[in-house]
Amino acid sequence: MSKIKAQTLAQLIELERTLMSEEVRSNASRLDELLDERFIEVSADGRRFDKDNVLARLPKEQAKGRKPTFHNQDFEGRMLCADVAQLSYRGALRRIKGGQWHYSVRMSIWCLKSNQDWRLVYHQGTPCEAFQLIR
């Protein structure tokens, strides 16, 4: 494993935050561009989702009037090999406006494709104790 370049880390943080945006979460086509075909997510409650499930589920959030709020901080990254990067951070999610924050430690694995685009291969959220949100 090797140290991640600052530029790569910044790019992956931007992509991670893009995936949390209302605009992308409501757009199956854009989600399809960012998620690798082998994508797996393990949710905070231990459920496992694949790419097809995410493409079918996330765009419906907006249609059902759900607009989750995300906060993330304390990003760290490292290269697992030349074209695979691991990103970790602390995140908070509020499922409905004015609702309770749910805190977690997040881990993502991104793979650099031959066209030089990063694709998310794996994501997991593990519940953790509440922490101070840095704005």
C-alpha cells in the first residue's frame, strides 16, 4: 500500500460527495456512471445491496418526498495498489428534514478504469457514537 496523492484524494472526496447529492441520487444514469458493475454496499444495518438495487432504489427517494441530508468529514485515503484507492471518513445522515442525525464510520473502495474514470466498487457504513459536526 502506498500514500495517496493529494490530487487523487481531493478527486475521490469530490466523487464521494457527488454520490450524496440530491441531483445524482435522483438520476439513475449518473449513478450508473459512478458505480462499478461489481459494486456492493453494506448498509449500517448489515444489509447488502448491489448496483442494480441501488439504481432502482435511490432515484425513488425523491419521488417519495425523501430528501436525506448528509454530512461528512475527516477523510483519509490510501492506495491499495496503482488503480485501487480506499477512502474512509466519518459521516452523519439525517433521513428527514429536522430529524435525528445517525452517525457512522464510512469506507469506500474506488477503482480507476482504463478511461481514467474512478468507479465506486465497495461502500460500507458502520454505526458509531455521535461526534461533533465540523461545518
